[in-house]
Amino acid sequence: MRGRPGVTIVIVSFNVRDHLARCLQSLANAPPAAPHEVVVVDNASADGTIAMVRDRWPAVRAIALDRNAGFAAASNVGIRETRAGGSPLVLLLNSDTIVPSGAIDRLIDRLVRTPAAAAAGPRLIDTVGVRELSWGRMPTPFVELRQKVLVRLHQRGTGVARRIVQRRTERERFVDWVSGACVLVWRADAEAVGLLDERYFMYLEDVDFCAAHRARGRAILFTPAAQVVHVRGRSRATAPEMVEAAYRRAQLAFYAKHQPRWHAWLRRYLRIRGKLDPRDS
């Protein structure tokens, strides 16, 4: 496709120097053909991330925040800081991804060829090629339960679950949300919804962002035409309690905003299970 629109690639990092290096190297090894810029927004890492980026990738714009602002707020910094003369497309990309040659260009092509869509997400796979279920329906308690059971069985290698995920990631479709690990969005659409909701520190900000676009009558596209490697679970492995608490706070914020009839029920359930943060009581 000729004349691809330009894209600003925004990568948020927090103490993931080695993963970020691998992500940036993948972009350097096979840069997209579309005009592009790469921006790293670092959440006050203590591992020398900013120094590494500036030393090894001087063409990458490195923005150092003075605190860990979370994924949504840091992503918004990257979008706002590139607004003046910025590209019409923004790619939000996790630091724990590896981008194969041509993947970004194929994702751009599919979004450009789908005028109804505000955003598009690729098929995500792990480092050995196992597919991730990177899209879904708008969460309710029952939808969340089904999704979590399927994902856990899939991660354990259960045959039925693997076949379901294989089938669900086989064809292009409009969905309620795509994973924020890699999501391409028109800048104008992102700005029309006020960017990402910064009440979400981590988790569910991608689902909320997609919901905001759909509320404006814009579609969300999942496309296997593009495929990106996602190395996930590092934060959960190193700080499971912090990750669990962050997810519960995001879950409460999401239900209060989108599913208010379930919010009180969720609070009671978390309190009974001893998982309600005292700050949320």
C-alpha cells in the first residue's frame, strides 16, 4: 500500500531495561516502512533505562517522568508530547513485545482499509508461537469468569482451550476491545475520547479506551494480518501481590464506570474474600 500515514510509536517502561532493549532492537532491525518516530516514556525507572535508550538509540525520543505515573498516564504523555506536527496514527506498544518485520505496516494497512475502525490490534503470540487471546467482550462478572477460565486452561496447554483460542484468533473481526500490549489508533480518535483514562494505573485501561471509541460509534478491529510477540507476566512473577492489588483497583474503577449495577456486588465479593484494599473500603 502506497502512501502509508505516519505513526508515532509510544512505549511505556518501568524497570524493564532488558525487555525494552529487545523491543527497541526489534524495531531497529526491521523498522516499519511507514514514516515513524519512536518515543519511550519512562516511569522513573531505577535500572538506567533512560541512559540506555539515549546511549544506544539516540534517534528514539526518551521522556523521563519523575514518578511512576502508571501505563495510562505515561501513554498520554507520549501522545501529548508528539501532538505538534505528530503523525496521524499512534501505536501504543508494550515494552515486553518484539515486533517482527512488516507487522506494523500490515497493521496500518488494515486500519486504513477499515474506515469504520478507530483502533486495531494484531494477533499476539508468545516467544514459542502460542497465541494469546488478545481480544474480548465488554467485561461483566460472567464474561470475566469465562475469559479467565479459558486463558488459564490455555496457558496450561489444555487441548480444548488451545483449539478455542486458535479459532478465535484465526480471522479478522470487530470486537469490544483489543489488548493494550499493541494497539494502533488514529490520533484524532484518541483525542476525541480524551486519551486514556488516567484513573487506571495498570489493567483495564485498554478495555476502557476501546469502550470510549465504541461509545462514539467507532469500531475496534482485531486482525491476524499482523502478528507481534508478547513476553508477558514479568510483573506478576516478581511482585504478585502488587499486581493483584492494582488489578482489583482497576476492576472496581471499571465497574463503577461501566457496570454500576455490578459494582456494589463486586465490592462485597472482594471484602468477603479479603481482597478489598482498605483504601477502597
